[in-house]
Amino acid sequence: MPKLTIAEALRAGLREEMARDERVFCIGEDIGIPGGWGGAFTVTLGLEKDFRERMIDTPISENGFIGMALGAALMGLRPVADVQYGDFLLCAMDQVVNQIAKMRYMSGGKLRVPLVLRAPVGATGRGAQHGSNMEALFLNVPGLKIVCPATAYDAKGLLKAAIRDDNPVLVFEHKLLYGAKGARAESGSVDASSEIPAEDYVVPIGKGIVRREGKDVTIVATLLMMHRALAAAEQLAASGISAEVIDPRSLVPFDWELVGASVRKTNRLVVVTEGPKTGSVASEIAATAAETLIDYLDAPVLRVTSPDIPDPFAPPMEEFYRPSVSRICEATREAMR
């Protein structure tokens, strides 16, 4: 099986779905320029050679092209909209929140919106307007499914599942996990590559996975933080703490069955997400765990997040902003006291 980066796996998933279903097309800024980069992070590189009419380059107007994608989805097509940076979703909040998320509900199920929005997130040396983690904002928007792949295998499988879904799906991708090469290589990238099967497969939306088994404490972590949680678990094992690491893969729907089974075994929970602490993904997971698993918890649920500030530009401050392996270890040891 070939080993692909996340960027390569996403590209392979798009290619397969466009070949399988002529209703699938991509729309966004700079995604299909011959000789270009293939979007901001090389994901659509070269697809215009085989699907010229279905790689639609747009002006710099998220509100405009996401609105076009909505209209196409309502008419029976399956658009995949490429948002260069997740922060730019804010430019199209009316389309995403008031239209895309609510159309099926407001029509009593008569209208379907099979639309995928791909959005890079995470602090990567670009400052406060290009590095935010947007996931928590959309947890409060009923009608959207949200997935967060942390490996190339999951990136391809979740994207294919999202394209085939009859509901709108947000796919958040961390910029330090793409594995892009050459001009789009990212300083501080983490290897999230995977062996990818040749045969067709999807990763079901709403199903998490245990990345490392353990018996003393459960760590739930998303995207880049999942990789840091695995590194922390390795360090903790050296001091006799057995940490179970869960990658939710999907935030909506969320695999509470998997997390609940783990917490009932370990009796402790640490949640790690990048982005401000207040109103975070970690906060929602922690609150629901405290509400539904209180009888099994031997310690308070702990959150490891970024501080409540915009993500900074200076590299040392940015690294302070992102939850570190040492902070995850510290919180886990505190949960064990």
C-alpha cells in the first residue's frame, strides 16, 4: 500500500469521488490554476488536468463562492468548497449558519444540502487572522456535521464519507499535519502519513478510535493535539502512568459510546484541544462527561487548551499558545493525584 501524506490522501479522495460521481466538483480560490500550487496547501494540485470543468476557481469572496456551492447542492450537485484558511469562514457566516445549516430543517426535510466545506486550522506562523481553530464556533450550529482528521487514512476516508453524505459537513484540517512539500512545506510539521489501501473505503462520520490503549487515565485529543497526546502518553508510560488516547475524528456527531467506555475503565479524563479555553471543544466534552459519567470519575475532568487570546505571531509566543507535550503530561499527572 502506498504511504501518503494528508494532503496527498485528500487529493486522492477528491480524485476518486470526482471519477465515481460526476456531480462532485471543487470550488474555491486558486484551486485549479495550471502550474499553480493546488490551493493554499497543495490538496487540489493537478486535479485540473483531469477535471478541468469541475475545478472552479473563484474571486476572493467566501460569501460568494460558498453561496454558489449552496445553490449547486440544492440543485442536486455535490460541491466541495475549499476555504483557504478556516478564519475565512467568518466571511461567509450568513451562508454557513443561516442558510447551509438550516435549509433542510426549515424545509421539513424536503431540501438536502450535500455540501462539504474544507477548512485549514491551527497556529502556523501566520498570525491571528490566519491561524485560528474554528471548530468550537460551529459546535453551536445545529445542522452541520464536523470532522477533524488527524491521519492521512482518516483524512481520505472522512472526506469521501462527507462527500457522499446528504448533509453539510465541515472538514477541519490542521496545517501542520498536511505534510506538504516544496514551496508549501510548513515549519514544525508532524508526520501524519498513512498507508492507504488501493480499494475504496470510507471512515464513518461519528466514530472515534483508540490510538493507544491504557488503564489509568483517558486522554481525548483532536488534530495536532492527538499527536502530542500520543507523545505525552509515551513519556507518562516511563513514569508508570498508562494513558489511553482517543482520537474522536468527528465532533458532530461525537462518539460518546467510545469515550464513555474508556472513562468507565480509567475513571479519569483529560481533554486536549488547540484554541481558547472558554467555550472550547474541550469545554463541551468536559461538561458532557461531567454530566453523564460523574459516577465513574475519580478526579475532576481537566482541560488542556490555549489561553484566551488570539493566536500570536511571534514564534516563541505561538509555541506557548499551542498546548505542549509537557502541559499534557502535567495535567495528566494532576488527574492521577
